[in-house]
Amino acid sequence: MAQKIYLAVVGGIFVASAVFALIDPHTLGAAMGIAAADPSGVTEIRATYGGLVAGIGLLMISGVWSRRLAFAGLACAVFGVGALALTRLLAEVFDGNPGISANQGLATVFELVVLALGVVFLRRALRE
């Protein structure tokens, strides 16, 4: 039951943020410290933060009803979201920034929580 709640909540957060990116990519970009230089950049924000993130969220939500899709959603949380968090942390080291900005920090904390819980649930699923 906890795994289903995890998939539903995290998937819902991903879908909600994706809808926001699709509707208002400029505000999302500004909040994350990125800006689209031209219409192609706006499309890129919509595609990545909207389309890709929506797909991840819908996969996770689908895992509430399907054991196979739950496994796929958990693997995506561990490897995909985990890679996002690791990259954000490594970028801080490579870029020499004294600290993560507030919005990037929130994203990093969220991604690390998703990763940690995803590891717990994926390990459990691998044992079953």
C-alpha cells in the first residue's frame, strides 16, 4: 500500500509540474533560473519540463494499477530521478557555486527523497 501511495503522490507531483511547464514555460524557467532565448527555447522547456516529466508522472501513476508498470515507475524513480539529483549536486561542484539556489535546492531535496524511497520500494519489488 505504501508503494502505491508513493507512486500516486510522486506521479501526481510530476504531472502537476508538467502541466505548469506546458501552460507557463516562462514562469517555470524564471523560477529555475533558465530563460528561453527564442521560441525554440520555449518549446524545449515545454518538451523537457512538460512532456518528459508528464510521461514519468503518468508512468508512476499507472503503477498504482499495474505491477509491471509499478516496477518500471520505481526503476525510473531510482535511475532517472536519481540521475537528476546527482547531476544537480555535481553541477554545484563543477560550477563552483557556493550553494544551491532556493528553487534548485527544493528540486534537489525532492529528487533525493524520491530516490531514497524509490530505492526502498524497488529493492522490495526485486525480492518479490
